[in-house]
Amino acid sequence: MAIRINLLAEEQYLAEMRRRDPVKRSAYLGGFFALLALCWWGWLLHSKSRANEELANTNAAITKIEKSAKEVADHQKRTAGIEGNIHALHRMGTNRVLWAGCLNALQEVTREPIQITRVRVDQGFNVQAAVLSKERGKSKPASSTEVIRLTVTARDYGAADQNYIKFKERVEAHPWFKHHLAKENPISFKGFTAPTPDKDDPSRVFVSFTMECDFTERLRN
């Protein structure tokens, strides 16, 4: 029987041992996981880049919206201011005293022997500063109160009959003055002169008097 000798057996054995070497397998496996980790890291970088891009776009959109919102708020603020001024002007126009009506009413109540020599109107505002408080409901906005006084200087050519008293009563009873004058003690006398002859007709003697009429105070915000 022939004996066969494999001269390459040792090399084949060594090759088989190298093929089955666990260190080599571990190296291959480690390389695979390293490649997988590298791919994962690359995907994360790509995702981060896309997220940063989306964030930048979102921030730009928010900035644009904030700018538009600020412009809208400014427009609304200006509009509210204009509307407030229009409302105040309308209210002032509605509530203001029309002096043509006052002069007409004076003409209607003035009868002989009363002669008006002077009419003066004093109009002012008492300003109340704003009250600021941390307590709810205690703060108050600034306001002003309109104060009007009508001063009438006249002559009474029949002072003995106290026609100035009748003149005062006619003023108080007139509808226009009833509507505009204060409700309590609106009319008062502030001075009388001694009987004085009229320079144009010395036979006529008069007493000059001053009468003040206080109007209803009106609150102006």
C-alpha cells in the first residue's frame, strides 16, 4: 500500500488556525462596529446640520413675526390714541357751553330798568394728578374738572324796588340757565355801588351791581 505524504499539511494547518483565530474575528467585528459607529456619527452630524438650519429658519421667521407684531402694536397704540382724542373732542364738543345761547338767554331775561354793562366769562381747569397704587382698584388716571363762572355787571335804574333781585330770579328760572348752572346756590351778588346819577340823563339814578353765576362743574378725563 502506498504511503502519501502531504508536504503542505503544516501550511494548511497553520492557515486553518489563522482562519479560526478569535483575535482576527474580533478585529473584523471591531472594524465592522467602528464602521457602523462612523456611519451613525455621520448621520448624527447630518441631522444636527439640518436641525440647525431649521432652527435658523425658525428664528428668522420668529424675528420677522415679532417685527410685524411690534408694528401692529404700534399702529394699534397710535390708533387708540387718535380714537381717544376724537372721543375727547366729540365729548367736549357735545358738552361745551355754547355762549351764543347764554347771550341770547341774558337778552331774554334783561328788562327795564336793568341794563347790562359788562359780561365776563372765566373758564379754567382744576387738574387732579394720577394716583398710582399697587393695590388693585386703588389707582386712578389723571383728570381735570372744568370750572366756569359767568360774571354780569349791570345797572339797576329802579334800585328802590330791588329789581336786581327780580333779575336774579329770572336768570334762575330761564331754561338755558337751569340746564347749565350749578344745582345749589349758583348765583350770588358780589358788590353794589352807591346810587349814581346817569351822566347822559342826570335825572335818572342807578345802582351798579355785580352778579356771579357758577356753572355745573364737568369732569374731563
